[in-house]
Amino acid sequence: MLTFSIHDTAFRSILGTSPSLTLLLEKDYAFAHEAGVFVNATKELFITSNRLVDKIGQQKVEISKISLEGAPKCEVVKCDQIVMANGGVNYGQDRVLFCAQGSARQPSGLFLMDVDSPHSTELMVAGFHGRPFNSVNDVVVHSDGSVWFTDPIYGYEQGYRPQPCLPNQVYRYEPQTGDIRVMADGFGRPNGICFSPNEKTVYVTDTDWIHGDGTTDDSRPSTM
């Protein structure tokens, strides 16, 4: 029997009286991990996989597009610029803003990708005043157009990013002006991010409890 854990009764107004889950699609590897960006106009869902290993032993992440018209159909999106993709969010009507965690040679940053094939890609931002990001993790867009995102050190810990040049921080980027600033620091590993409905509060998860190699430390934060 399916049950939901409810910590605030207001959540019932979202779930309704008879909540249920439906299996959409499954594969024999971890193809569905992050992002979950739904494009209403095309009825397509963009997701990113967990860390995978390619034929030559290199770590990789797949971006997949799932068509929800009729029986779900899944295809891997070929996009070499967005390396080790993670979180994502809708950007306008026809693009997805992805977090690229990067590699030893390719940048970590925010990339725009067209929802339509051949999925043209554009770099939005890849560093803070000359210093490269660590491994950009998750992103959300404010109604004023500003882009807020988290940048923990997981890529370095997991062996595919250089030694960090920046603290673990939360950033705000203004695409129109190029202005970028740190909005919050003092995190162990800032991870997920979202706004309250009225956008007066931004919620950030700190997953410092678990390190990139999978080890855990109960003395470290696991908070929002």
C-alpha cells in the first residue's frame, strides 16, 4: 500500500484526498536521477542520469528526453558541451537551463539547451570573477529573471573536477547585465534550491552529511 509522509497538514492541499504514484518508465541502469524538467508545449520531460561509466572507464552523465504523448518514449540527448549534467529548470518556452558539473578540462557552469533537436547549446556563466565554479549542482529562476544556483565540491570529491577554487556557496546571476554575486556562504555542500510561492524565501538544502565518495559523517549538516 502506498503511503505519503506528511509533516505539514498544508501539504494535503497539494496531494488531494487520494494521492497515487504511477510508474512512468524504468531501465536497468540509473538513467533518472536529477532535473525532471517538463516542457508543456511538447509534452516532454528532460532528466539527467546518475554518474555512469563509459566504455573507456570515464565517468559520464546522460541527458534523456522522455516523450509523454501516448506510451512514454525515451531518447538520450547528445550534447557534448553539457558535461556531467545535474539539475535543470525551464527557461522560457523553448529552452532548458542545465547545471554542468564539468570535468578536468571542460567547465562547470550553467548552459542553455534548446528543447528541439538538434538541441543547440549556449554557455550562460562558468565562473565567479575569474575563478571557475566547483561543480554547479542545482538552479532555479526568479520571476525577475535572475538565476540562483548552488556550487558544492562534489565533482572534486568524485574525481572528475580539479581542486576547488571557491568556497561552497549560493550565487545569483543576472543574465541581462552579467552581474554575479554570492548570496549565501557557510554551507558544507549546498545542493537543492527553490523559492517559496511568493518568492520571498529561497530554500537551500545542505547535504554536507554525505561526501562525494559516499561516506557519511553524522557530525555534519543534513539540513534545509
